[in-house]
Amino acid sequence: MKLKVGILFGGRSGEHEVSLKSACSVMAALDESKYDIFPIGITREGTWLAGNDPMKALSTGNLPGGNVPVAVVPDPGVGGLVYLGEKGAADCSAAAERFGSPDFISGKIEKLQVVFPVLHGTYGEDGTVQGLLELAGIPYVGPGVLAASAGMDKVVMKMLFQQVGLPVGKYLYFLKREWRENRQKYVEQIEKELRYPCFIKPANLGSSVGISKAADREQLIQGIEEAARYDRRIVVEEHLQGKEIEVSVLGNDEPEASVPGEIIPCNDFYDYQAKYIDDRSELIIPAELGEKLTAEVRSMAVKVFKAVDGSGMGRVDFFVDPLKETVVVNEINTIPGFTQVSMYPKLWEASGLSYSHLLDRLINLALERFQEKAELKTIF
């Protein structure tokens, strides 16, 4: 009997389009002899859609007939999606035909055995969806609430890394409100402690959205204003020398690390354009680091994963200086990109695990973690 897998994509995030690309790749690679694939799209406004073709609805901005609003309710007795009825459906007759009966308009339940959140950024990768699925009692792929939220927040993430003795670069962070009230203070502090060039980032976002590199004061101010469009907290980091190295991690309590890969960006740094549009960045897999540094980054990637209590998957990014033999942790991405050009699946493929088998492993890890948590005592 096939396992029913809900693929969750889109979302209220600056990484909405990246999520669509990742979800397309995941759905194409899942073995249909093993899985009953059930797509669930989340619009930019936060409406969950299922039915005729939610991917098309989100990609085109149109809501074709049959896309019906659905919701996960925080009741473990439901175990799936509840159809919300006609509200928002462009053509209810088409939806009724799709599901075989009109009962979708009166609370029909779509049972799901596992959910794969192919979501990036806020309201998907930050622990919010994970918390909802925990309350609903539905197994899900990827990080739990803690790992998702900590891995999404660049400030908390760095603090956790420092707590377990992992090397991180110099950084400063502040609130948007604090920046508005005393801009000169932070400009001078950044120039004194970090110097130029430096990188400005929203504390909670990924895929290089809202990130910029500043070579002078004018660019610094512009970069902070841009980052403040996406988050209430802004992080400014020192510019680190070295190769940009990434390692994929897979597992729950006993995670494994892939071979490392190096990114040589086609642009000044590995920004959104370089990651998803230009397709001109060079990927060297495996990275040419030598035996000692290769072992070090793989070991450190596992330590990073455990520092945030990771589960399922994670991609850890480093800056490595082969001449000085130094390794600095940049960040962990707990729901890394799954597009055809994404490093996470490419690194596992180079490590001997194909894309489709990687997805199998992730789904099995989700079920394993769910079963383990189900055995815990929650009533006293």
C-alpha cells in the first residue's frame, strides 16, 4: 500500500518562488510506486489550497477551478487536512468532480501519513508550520520546532554555536527600531568593530533574500534599510576570507555528513541571482580541501546539526582558508533548497545517495522520529 505524502510549498515568505522550484523537483523525484503524492500550496496571503493544481495556481497567480481552501487543525484525532468549503474556490463543480462528491464543502478530511514541508523562510522554515503539525499529530520531514526556529534566526544560531565552542565570525545585531532611533551609533560601531567590506542580513530569512555586501558607508546604510524590509532584526557580519564550503547532513540522533562541496559564485557573492537565476556559479564536488580539512568540516557539520537539535536534514555552510587551515561556521539551513541545482541533493548524490533514495531516507527519518515521540509520556 502506498504512503500518502502531503507536499507543502509556497508560503508567506520572501522565498516563495524558491519553494515552488524545490517542490517541483521533489514531486518529480518521488517514486510514485511507493507514494501517493498530494500537493498542498500556500498562497502569499497564507491560504492553503488543495485540489486540481495548486502548483499552477501559485505559479501563475490564478486560481483555476478545483483549488479548494484547506486547513490543518490542531487535533491529532483528525490526522490530515480539512476542506473549508466554497470560500475562495473559483469553480466548486470542478472541485466536486475532482473529489468525487460535493462533501468537500462540508468538512471533508484528507488523511495524510506524512507531510514534506518544502518551505523556505518565514512561516514555513521557522518552526511555525512544524508546531502546527506537532499539534495535529502528523509526521513531517525535516527539523522540529526548536531546530527550525533556531536555524532560521541568525542571531540565536550564532549564540548556540558559540555555546558549544564552534568558531563563528565577528557580528553585530540590532533592532530596526534601534537603527531608526540612533543610526549614527550603529554605523560607527560597525566601522570600528567589523570594518568594510561587511555583509548585512535580515536575521530571519534565507536564500540570500535581503542580503547585501557593503564596501562603504553609503552601501552600509542602503543594505541595512533593505534588510529592515524583511525583518525587525538586522545582522551585520565581518567579511570572511576563504573558500565557501557546504556540507549536507542527514539523520536524527546519529546524523551523517556528506562530502563537502565548494561554491565559486558567478557574482560578487552567492546571492539570490547567483543561486537560482543565473545558473553560472561553479560547484566543485567534492571540494579540494585535503584529507585533514575535509574530515574537519564533516565532523564540524555534524556538531552544528546537533547544536540546534537538528533532525532529518540540514546544510551547513563554512568559510575555509586552506593556507591558514582555519574553518569558520557561517550557518545551518534546516530546509535547504531542493532544486536541480541545489547543493544539498548534489552533495548526497556525490556521496553515493541518489535524489529519489535521499527522499526515501528523509521520509523514513520523519516516521522514525514521530514514532519515537509518540512513545513519550505526556499525561501525568
